[in-house]
Amino acid sequence: MTPSPAGVLERTRLIIADDHAIVREGLVSLLEAEQDLTVVGQAGTGKEALSLAREHRPDLALLDVTMPDMNGLEATRQIKQELPEVEVLVLTMHEEEAFFFEALRAGAAGYVLKGAHSDELLTAIRAVRGGGIHLSPNLAGELVRDYVERHPEPSMEDPLTPREREVLTLIAKGYSNSEIAEQLTLSINTIKTHRSRIYDKLDLHDRASLVGYAVRRGLLHP
Amino acid sequence: MTPSPAGVLERTRLIIADDHAIVREGLVSLLEAEQDLTVVGQAGTGKEALSLAREHRPDLALLDVTMPDMNGLEATRQIKQELPEVEVLVLTMHEEEAFFFEALRAGAAGYVLKGAHSDELLTAIRAVRGGGIHLSPNLAGELVRDYVERHPEPSMEDPLTPREREVLTLIAKGYSNSEIAEQLTLSINTIKTHRSRIYDKLDLHDRASLVGYAVRRGLLHP
DNA sequence: GGCCAAATCACCCCTAACGGGTGATGCTTC
DNA sequence: GAAGCATCACCCGTTAGGGGTGATTTGGCC
């Protein structure tokens, strides 16, 4: 650590990118009003944002989605690829889920709507600074819905024994009886017996509905 | 709307539940200090919280996880089942993902860690009040990771034609050639041709690896 | 000790599905 | 007019699938 004059904090260094100068100015004055933040660069396009990030290695990049010459999502992707230590916060007016999800895939650590209170932006910046993730409350619901759908209550028991569930999983994954037998080091006859019992218990009679069942139970991914 | 005396706001009505009286008191004074919030009930157990919710129909219930006589997650489940219009915000010291995810499944609209700043709690309450979801920045990352894993970049194209991808999906779902032919109103021969071409292009030679491929591509869920 | 469910394996049957070919025809699109 | 896509036909041999029936062992439970 280099010694710093008394009273000077280790500020969080930001770059901001938005194609509207007025929005940028507004953000700068908003952010500079906080003692722990400082804006070290401004960009009007995605490419500029990327250059700025390379040049300044900021702690955090605040990017708009809609920008000429490379949009904010692509910029996010490239920044995260090249400079993973730079956190990206996407600040946009786009409430569509598609952008939100794409931002997450691109590696953004946060997504804030421009309609939000400025408090939320500051909260988000600090959350991200602390290694966290901030999601717009309006959009986080989609993510949660998605999660809940894919991970149903693990309770709601099925009538299968553990072994049967194991076999079921492998069947659903497309393995043949003999392959399953090999993987579990069992006789193929055993597998066939399990298979029959599974069909009996679940009252299913073909692989398709079996796969459906396994997918609903979330047996395929883990 | 019933007319209200000038200066009196429509306050957000809360109940809070925590097994430690001191924590409750602290929360009450914190929340009552805000002009737009009012605490209409306090509980020290999950069952009490449920009764309070039935009695007061609050806008929001602030629940701790660890409580005697029904924990906060079970209480969340029951409240959301009986009184879906009551939003639940889980406030806990538990940073384990398991509780977090279970809270989401139980229907909570937010999850705030006790280690967070009180600002975050207020932000969360207001976000939830506005129909949003607030997730602890420390834990939201898990949710995002989960999402990103399950929904890989849809780009990164595969060599398959749209029709082939369609057929592949159905194969992975466990349908037989004839069933697929029926569903797509095609000849079974056509399906077999597609199947062969898929095997060729992907250089796979059994259903198992085909399913693996489909899962990775996320073709199974939608 | 007796009972039951779970897990293991064997053997039979028969149909259908599977995978591997080869070849051919329209239809766009470039 | 070549290339890619989608469609269909027919042949072939293997084996996996779905359906039975019966048997053994293990472990837990009363």
C-alpha cells in the first residue's frame, strides 16, 4: 500500500459509458458527490468503453446497453473476457428480460434500471464492489421463477427406491440397459428388473414419458 | 380510498418475527423511524407469525429463519399458500445457499442477511412493496451462476440444421423414430435420415451422448 | 425368530427399434 | 447449375426394449 494523505479514502474507481452526454454528466455529478467513488473515465460507445477499461483498469464499469459501435452487452462480454477483475454493472432503461439474461450470461455483476432511484444505483455499486451481485428487483423475479421451475421441491416423494431412481436417471440420459449395467457393475438382468419396476410404479410405459418424469424431477442435470 | 387526514401516508404495514426479543425491538425502532412503514405485529415463533399474518393481513412479513415452533421457511410456505398477497421477506444471518434457495422455493420475495446495512433492509422492503424481488448480493451470485450454467450462450452454433435440431430434441426426449415421425407428420424414413445425419455431423453414435449434447445445449427444457 | 422391502440375478419370448448403408426427388438460395 | 436442406424409400443385421416368472440375499423392523 502506498501511503496516502490523511483523510483521502481508497475510492472506488469507475468508468461510465452511455451514448447520451447529458446522462453521463448527470451520472458523474451523482457519483462524484459520494466520497468513496470517483469517475476516472467516460465513454459514448462500447468500443470506447473497452479502451477505457484497458487503459484505466477501473474497479467498476457502468455500462448502458444501447450504444453505437458495440452495445453494452457485447462490451461487457469483452471486458469480462479480457479483464475479469473489472466488475461490470449494466445500467439501462431496458426492462425486457432478454437483455437482462444476456447481461448475466455476459458476466455482468449487476443490472439496474434507469427508472430506479439513485439510491439503488449507489447500493448496487457498493454491493458489486463488495463482491456481490445486484439485480433489479423488477427483473430478479424472472430469475427466481426460472430457478423454482427447474428445481422443484425436492420433497414430494416419488415411489421409487434410491437404486431405481439411479437407474431411472441413467435411462433418461439415454444409456442402454447394458451400458447401465456396466456403469453400475450389475448384471443386465438386474437393470431390466429395475426398469420394469420403474415402469410399474410410475405407470409409464415408454422412454419418452420416463425422460419427462426425470426432467421434472431435475434428475438430469446433477 | 378512504379519505385520510392531511399528512398521513398510506403506510406499508409490516409484521416481524424473530425469536430474539432484542432483535425485534431493534427492528421495530428502525422501521418505525421511517414515515412510510409501520409495524403492526411481532412474533417470536413461526406459528405466531402465521397467526399474526392471518389476523392482520399485513403488506409484508419480515421473518427470521431460525425460530422455535416452525421455522421461518416453513412459515413462509404456509403464509404464501394461505395468503399469497402477503409478501415475505426473509431476514436471517444464514448465509448458506441451502436456506436461500429454499426460501425462494417457499415463495419469499426477498432474502436479506442480518450482516447487511440497515439501508439494504429498507431498500429491500420498498422493492418488495413495489412488486419486486430483493436478493442478498452475496447470494444472488449463486442464482446467477446456476442460471448461466443451465442456459449457455445460445450462439456458439452447432452444425445442425433447424430441422435436425428439432429431431435431435425429440430423440433426446426419448421418443422413438416412429413417434417422432407422427409428431412431425413425416415419414419414419425421413426421421431415420435426419438421425443418421445428426450422428454423422456430431460424430456421436449412441443416444446417451446425444442426450448429453442436448442437455448441454439446453434443448430439453423449452 | 419371522417378515418385508430392496436389491440382485437368470431365463424366456417376440416385436420393434436402431444403426448403417445407398439412392432419389423436389425446393431454395447463391 | 451447384449446394444445402428436407423429404422419402428400401435393404440389412443386430440388439435393445417391454413383458412375463421365479429365485436369492441382505438389512431393517416388530
